[in-house]
Amino acid sequence: MANLLKRHEFWLGMFITALCLLLGWRSEEFFTFGNLYDLANNYAMLTILACGLFVVLIAGGIDISFPAMTIIAQYGMVVMLQKVGGNFAVAFVLAGGVLLGLVNALLVNRLRVPSIIITISTLNIFYGLLLWLSKGVWLYDFPPWFEKGVMLFKYTDADGYDYGLGLPLLTMIVVVLLTAFIMNFTTVGRKIYAMGGNRESASRVGFSVLRLQLFVYGYMGLMSGAAGVVQAWTVMTVAPDSLLGYELTVLAAVVLGGTSLIGGRGTLTGTLLGVILLAVMQNGLNLLGVSSYWQTLITGAIIVVSISVTAWSQHQNRSLL
């Protein structure tokens, strides 16, 4: 019990529970099935990208370029689907952001420049190339099977609304399970934690830093491609500049979960709780009719407090050691 009380995830979970009870008391709509269902679907893309960024941060790096990779992946996917057709399996294959992630990994490894500088640069390069090639044209023409989507365990309520496991939720579940398996049950996951904890020591014991960096940034690219498919299906539109600034939201969710910005510390459970906190907070403020200006201020304040508590607890743990 004493160890549990020291865990960031425990207190974050308690805060989320208290926040949900407060919102449920103030708004009758919050705990309705329809609201919770929409909440899960709307934040599926954020969860997918947070899983990718979590892996990168644990490795001691950071990737700011994934919004551009996501847009490029979905733009290329839609253009190719218009030409070759296919199904959702083909769509996920065509939404290949892995190559762009590997470019980031090679630049970070070879130039030996902080990854945040590299990925801010590639964010602008990727966006610039996309805008130049696409001429800023929005895409709306999707195949009929893509617009129909997929739905498992479908049922329709009395009001005619359909519920079930659709494409966003199915993709999110697969991504979370895959990330959990890699980071908790594989040698690669343990090596990623080790490299993030101490890169020089990991290199001395024989870990290939280049291979691990290729893996983590490539995984971020893979998650960007998956998020691109989900985003395209959700809004049925591809806009070249639609995700500008989204990197800060995803980064906030992962850091809220207790993942260290210097690597080696953090859990996937914490990351998921960080996403849930942002989702609940933003949804609740909308239901309460809070102005968008105040929403930004309140969200920022909670993030600062959470990060401060995390940093303080980590400092206390180091002092005890």
C-alpha cells in the first residue's frame, strides 16, 4: 500500500475519478453512454499518437514532427486509394509513416543534435513538401467502402443511433495492446528503457543505439500512419494543415502520465491516464459551457501542476537514493 501511494499513476487515477464525479454531479449528460462512447471515439487518435510518443520519450528522445507525418500518411493513402482501390488493410499499409520516422532516426543519430531540434526542423520540412506537392488542396473523395467503415458488435438504440466497436476504437485497442506488449514483454522494450535511462551505459554493454533509434522513431511513424487512417475516416476530409499545433496536446498527455522528458521513466498506464484526463477535462468543460478561452487556461494550469508534482516526486525519490 505504501508503494502504491508513491505512484504517480495512483494519484492521477484518483484525480480523474474525483473529476468525473464532479462533472457527473454538475452535468447530467456526462455519464450518459452516448457521451462516453463519443469521448472514446473522439480521443482514439490522440491515444494512438500518445502511444508512439511514449516509446520515443522512454528512449530518451522526442518527436515533434508526427502531425506532419500523420497528414502526409493520410494524404498519400487517399490519393493511392483513389487510384488502386482496396480495403482497410490496404489503407493501413498505404498510410506508411514509417519511412519518415526512419529519416528522423538517421538524422538524430548521425548529426548528434538534440532530437527536439531535428524533429522541429523535419516538421517544417515535411509540411512544406506536402503543401508544395498538394498545392494546399483538400481531399474529399473517398471510396464507398471507406465511408461505410467497419463496426463490430453493432447495435442501434431506441433513438436510432448506432453503437459498437468502430474503426477508431478497434485501431486504438490494437495499438495499446501492441505497445504494452513491446514495452513490457520484449527484449526491445527493456533495451529502450535502458537506453533512455543511460545511453552511454547501454552502448557500452553492446546495445545498438542506431537500431533502437530506428525502431522507436519508426514506431512513431507507424503510429502516425495509423492515426492518419483514423482521422481521415472520422472527418472524411484530408486538409494539409489540419493538425498544426497538435503535437503539444499529445506531448501534454504523455507528460501528464508521468513519462520523463529525459527518458527511462514512465509507464503506458500513466500515458493512458494522461489521455483520459485531457479527454475528461475538455469534454466536461464543454458540457458545462465554459468559454474556450478559459478551457485553454484551465487545461494549461492543470498540466503545469501535474508536471510540477511529477518533477517533485522524482526529485524526492532521487534524494532518498
